[in-house]
Amino acid sequence: MRTLAAEFTEVLAQALDGASTCALVGHPTYGNIGDHAVWLGQVAALRRLDVRIDYVADRLTYSPTALRRAVPDGPVLIQGGGSLGDLWPLEQGFRERVISDFTGRLVVQLPQSAWFEGASAARRFDSVVARHGNVV
């Protein structure tokens, strides 16, 4: 576990490129305990890097205006886990909205497993990421 934590922290540090604050969205407010564990691991890694989390939201409490006020220029991180793709339309729609709301600003999709049943949904997500220009 220590080795994995160190590797994740190193990769995250490279992605954040010296940022001292961030927003972390996608907080799990549902019963999947695994996603809660993932959340805690992400928070621990950010603490190890001395990156302060100045905005947290789930898909229901998310406000781009509030995020911009709380984190005027830091990166926006999206919860990792296992909800990237069209099997989870609410979470995927939220992810695509966040990416679209912050075009050009660093958005970091934390580690995810992904599954697209339909090619059109995968192409749509590719298009959202390509239009944004700064998704890691």
C-alpha cells in the first residue's frame, strides 16, 4: 500500500504542477463504501503534497460560480473510482459538465475505471475533453 500511495502521490504532484490549492468535486454521497475509500485516499495524497482543498461538492451541490469564487485559478480535480462512462449517466453527465464549465483551466480526472457501452457516448466524451484543452 505504501508503494502504491507513493506512486499515486508522485503522479498527482506532476499533474498538479506546483498548485497549492484545488477544488475536488464528485464527493460520494451514496452508499458505495469503495468510493468513500477512494475519496479518503485522494484527500490523503493532497495533504501529503500540501495542496489545500478549497472547494468540495457532489453532483447535487456543485456550483461553478461558487467553485470559481473559492478557487479562482487552481486546478479542478474530479473524484476517481469507477463511474466514467455511459453505465453511470448521472455521474458521467456531471463529469462532462465540470469539464465544459472550466474550459482551458487544468482539470484532473483522478484514476478511474471506464466503460462505454455505446460508441456515440465515448465519442461525445472524447469531444468534451478535446474542446477543453487541458484535461489530465
